[in-house]
Amino acid sequence: MINVLYFAWVRERIGLPKEQVETTAATVMDLVEQLRTREERYALAFSDLSALRVALDQDLSDFDASLDGVREVAFFPPMTGG
């Protein structure tokens, strides 16, 4: 079981701020593929990965990163500001 958090427009598209996901995914990309197959709202939220960032246990990471030992995955758009 892994905690998945969604922020900003990702949260709006999926309709949830967070959820617990039962998964055997080895990498973040495997988890994304699993989520995409759930419902159209997930497919839409994960349709353009270049518009998304991911953090594993609150550390910025990559989509090819291993989920081994990870308790929390967060998806969010790139931060902007100045």
C-alpha cells in the first residue's frame, strides 16, 4: 500500500487530494501506467508527463525511480515563481 498525493490541477482532474493505492509497481512510471488504466480522469491527469513532477517521500524524483521502500508519492505541476 502506498499513499499517493495529488496537487494543483492534478488534484482537480482526479478529484481527490490523496488516496491509498494497492500496487506492485516497481517504478513511478509503472504506478502511473496502473493509475492511467483506472478511469478516464486518471488518464487525463497523466496524459502529459512533461507537465508533471513527482516526489517520493517528499524528495523530488524521476518517473524511472524505484518505489522500493517508498511510502508516499506526490504528483504536482512544475513550480513557477520568482
